[in-house]
Amino acid sequence: MRIDRLLCLCITLLPALPALAGLDIQNWSTSQGARVYFVENHELPMLDISVDFDAGSARDRREKSGLASLTRQVMTMGAGHFDERDISEKMADVGANLGGRLDADRAGFQVRTLSGKAERGQAADLLAAILSAPRFDAGILEREKARVIAGLQESATRPEYIGGKAFQAAIYGDHPYALNEGGEVETVAKLGRDDLVAFHRAYYRAHNLAIAMMGDISRAEAEALAEKLAAGLPPGAAPAPIAPVKVAEHGEPQVIPHPATQSHLFMGLPGLQREDADYFPLYVGNYVLGGGGFDSRLTKTIRDKKGLAYSVYSYFTPMREMGPYQIGLQTRREATHDAVESARAEVEKFLKEGPSEAELTQAKNNLVGGFPMRIDSNRKILEYLAVIGFYRLPLNWLDTYTARVEAVSRDDILRAFRARIRPAAMSTVIVGGQIEGQDK
């Protein structure tokens, strides 16, 4: 059987894992200083690897916005003695998949491979070269810049992109979190090979690396693999922390003209750090307010009672510094004002009274009951493992999840929401429609 077919079969047959009480996360550092988080699991002959650097878009400078993203992209397109085709073909030869991610905090890569010595060895060799010896070939760089610029130009016509970008700028101002992850047409066009080389040298260091591994290898094999991945990286110190986020005293409404048939609403403010002590009260409380789908207050009021929107939601995005709290919806252009005022009124009502006991019980039951589905595969567990490693969360974070959800009280939610969600500080961005009182 071909290796790629075997890998697909393994993925298809991957069993649901039991509730992970006492998940054994092993943690150590490589000789170069990279942090490693490993869970051994021999259910299937597979290995998942995730590597993350503190090299996200918040490390860009405004005049070089898009550098972090472009650097991460081009790293996979030629490294060491492997050219772009070599990397693609050699990953495919052993049935391995290579992926990546970038957000404001993290730049990373993921590899899924069969766990046999030959297969994982070849996949690890390729990943190690990508991390430590990217070529940044000039021709490939120019091709990717053109592709990124075309994507940015196309995105700039879409109301959801326009609004999301304006919302980030509105709530973060001059903070690096305001920068667009993909950059701007003007800044990407000016990036050169020297910029990518310098960015890689500054941020792709062993002390700035968190490695997460989940699968069918032993601790000794995991240690050897982690050493291989970090070996070519300079040890160097991790970069200095980015500045804390300052929340503005007053948020301003902003209307952006667009011919879309519906208005797109973005409302919120910076609200939650990843390691915040109030993570669970805010998480459970938001389920009641806007994160629980058809169970949420925003949906029941704005969709069910008033018919102003088909879908309305709210969520926290926890980040190293204060990530956004955002309310979003789409509505008829003529209903824009009513939708904005209804969303704001629901927030104010929630801050005044909090959830009812029935709402709180339902939220807890749904969050606890749905948790096994969020950790029912190696890949899903790896994502949590990567977050625990990158943000240095407690190793028992998954084990204590349900208990911490169940421990949240109404008073906890009221205290946490009142401390972070101030309606006067919330910025509102409308793409397409008008807020009452604004000039047409």
C-alpha cells in the first residue's frame, strides 16, 4: 500500500480518545534552549509535530508590515540543499503533510507524518532545514510578493476584510496588534531578501522556539527529534516582550461606505490575555452573552425577537497581550442603527445583571459536555499542546478545564466582565450602512 494512502487510512480510522484525565505532558528543554512539550500515544503509527516562534505580525514594524508573514511563507520554499520541489516531493514521498500558521503572536509550522524511523526522519530533516537554513531565493520571493499583493488587493474589496482591518486599527491604535497580518500592498512591495534574512536571524532562535509533539514515539526518540529541529538555530535570547495594550477611554463609531447589500458590524475593545486569571469567567460568561449560538442572548434578541440579523456572535481572542473582545453581525442596511443599539443594549444589560442561574447551568453543561469533542484526536490535542507550550500555561491546563468551568459563579462573571467590558470604550465599525446621526 502506498504510504500516502496508508496515512489517509490512519487519519480516517483515528479513534476518539478517552477523556484526558491526567494527560501526561512531558516537558524539557533542548541543549540549544528550545522548550519541548511531548505526549506519547501509540494508538496509531503517526506523529504530529508543531513548532512555534515568537515571530508573529506584532514583530513587524509599520513600514515593513507583512514581513513576518512573508518570511514564514518563503521559508518553506527552499532550504539547505532542498529546493522548493524537493521539499514538496520528499514530504509526499513519506506521506507527510506540511502546514503553517501566523497570527500576531506566533509564526509556526506543523508536520504530520507516519512514525516509522525512515518516514519521521525524512520529514524531520526537511523541517529542520526549513527552520534553520531557508534559502529565500530572489525569484521565489518576487513571485510570492506578487501573489500576496494580488491577494491583498482582492481582499480590499470585501466588506468583512475591510471591517476587520479597520476594527483592529480602531481598538489598537499605534500598538503592533493593529498591524495587518498579511501586510499592506505598499509595504510588501518594498520588502527585499535582506529584510527576510534579517527577520529570520532576529526571531528564529532556539530560545524563541516551542516544540510540541504528539504520537507514536518514545521519550528518547522525542528528545533526539527535538535536538535535530533546534540544532541549526542560534541559541540567542528570546526577543523583548511587546508593549502592553492600553485600552482607550472612549471608542468612536466609524462608517465605511461600501456597495454591499448588507451592513457589516464590528464592535468591541481589547479584553483578554491568554494567561488572564479571569479566563474562565469571561469564557463561560461570553457563552451566555454571544458565544453560545442559538442559546446566546444576542441571538435570542437580535435574531429571534427583532429579526435584525441571521447570525450574531461575540467572542474573546486571548493573546499574549490583551486580545480583542468582538461582537459581529450582518444586517440590512436600513436596520443598521437598530442592530447597533440592540447589541450595545444587550451588553449593558448583561453587565448590570449577569447570567441567570438557568443560563449559567446551561452554559456549563454545554461547555463541559462538548469538551471531549475538542480533544478527540491527536491533531486537536497537539493544538492545545502548542498553545500550552508557546504561552507557558500550566501543564495540567487540559486536565483542570472542566473543573474550572464548573467552578465559575455568577459573581465571578459579573466581576470579570465589569472589569474589562466598558461600553463607552467599545469601538464600532460599520461597513456598508449608516449609524443614525452620521452624514449620508
